[in-house]
Amino acid sequence: MGAVLKKRLLRNRWMYYMLAPGILYFLVFKYAPMWGVLIAFQDYSPFTGFWDSPWIGFQHFQTFFSEPEFGLLFRNTLILAIYNMVFFFPLPIIIALLLNEVRKEVYKRTIQSLIYIPHFISWVVVVGLAYILFTTEGGIVNELVAQYGGEKINFLLNKDWFRIMIVGEMIWKETGWGTILFLAALAGVDPQLYEAARMDGAGRWKQMIHVTLPAIKSTIVVLLILRLGHFMDLGFEQIFLMLNPMNREIGEVFDTYVYERGIQQGDFSYSTAVNLFKSTIGIVLVVLANTFAKKIGEEGIY
């Protein structure tokens, strides 16, 4: 057995060499830092260190659940997370299906390039563009509203517009990038299936419903399960940059709260407990979604 394993390792050594940087990355930056979650159960102090800080069990969790901010944070995070799932997650699928119907390759490539570009723009620039477009002091959108006889809307300070703008920015920035995996799945659909459907009299719409969607269903299910793992991760940078005193009531979420308590106030153990609670919700959702996927005949992720 040892000789066979050694022979396989030797034969595929270049593949393992290429895997090594990726494995090292995950070990150093993903798995090793996981030990840090233990400070959620400590009264951690940088001066006493990780090993000498006293253990206090679930005290930080009990404190967090009894805080008046807990209900507000949970509600705000949950609403934004649902908005993202309902409005953002289906869009890459829809765009990929539409791009798949474009027959002119030059048009298809051009559109793909244009919708990929926003992904590489930082959130600082995206939020800056939003301010330029929607401010009441010379913003293009409000100038157009005023030009056509309407009254200027304070999109940036009006809390009723906060969630719409957050989701809108997410859609603009990440929808194009999200189509990559779906387009790759569509490229693997057997062309003979479309030919058979056409022979049976199916038009473009019926081909999409009865051939394309079933062919990429497993990809959609897997990506949905993985997305649920980050259900409560709304992204700190975007929301932090969009927050102001007028919309903080509906804009404060777990990510910004962790930053304020952990970085600004130095309460590392408490903020780690909050973040661990948020991650636990993601794990539970992944397990439930994976179990449901298997019950309906899909493979799931494990």
C-alpha cells in the first residue's frame, strides 16, 4: 500500500506542487485563525495573552442576548439578508440565461466584460459614486428629478431608501461576476438536448424551461447552499460607508456592531462572541439546506 501511494504521489507530483500554494493559503489564513474564536469564551486581554486570560464560558453570549441592541441588530441584519437572497441571488442566473441566448459571440463577450468590471471596483469607490449620483447638492439623479418638475429626494439621509440603495449597489457591483459559474455550467449542456427539443417543436422559452434550467439545477442548488453559509454576512465596508446618524436605526448590523465593539472599544472577546453567533446561524442554515437538497434528490455539498 505504501509503495502504491508513493508511486501515485510521484506520478502526480506536479499537480500537488500546484495545489500547495492554495492549501497553504487556507491553512494559514483560514484554519489557523479559527483558534481565535476561543476568546469568545474568555475575558481576553492582550496584556495577559491568550493562554492566561480567564475562562468565563457563555457569559458574553448571555450579555449580548440581553442587550437592548440585540433585537435591533438581528432585525436589521435579517431584513437585509433576505433582501439580498430575494433580489440579488436570482439575478446572476437570469443574466447568465439571457447571455446564453445571445448568438453573436462578439456581443456576448462585450456584454460579459462590461458587467464584470464593477466587481473590481472597491466599495469606497462604489459608495462615492452613489453619493455623487444621489446627493441633493448637484447629484445627477436629483437634478433630473428637479428638471422634470419633481421634488428632490434625500436618498442618502432618508432611512426609507437605505436598504434599497444597499441592495442596488450590491446588484450593480456583483451580479456580473456571479454569472461566471452559471455560464460555465451552461457551456456544459449537451447541444443534442436542444436539437431534440427543437425537433419536438420547442421554442426558445420551452428549451430554457425544459432543457437549460434542469441542466444547471445542481449548480444552482450548490451555490444556494454555499450562499446560505454567508446569509448573515452583509459585508462591513459597504454598510459602514453608507451609515449616517439619520439611517443608523435601520442600518446598524452585526458586522458594524462587531467593528465598533471590537476595534473601536477594544472589547475583543465580546465582539468575537457576536461574530461567532452570526457564523453559527450560517452553519445551521447550510446543514438544513443540504439536508433538504438531498431529500429532493440533489447531491448537496457533503
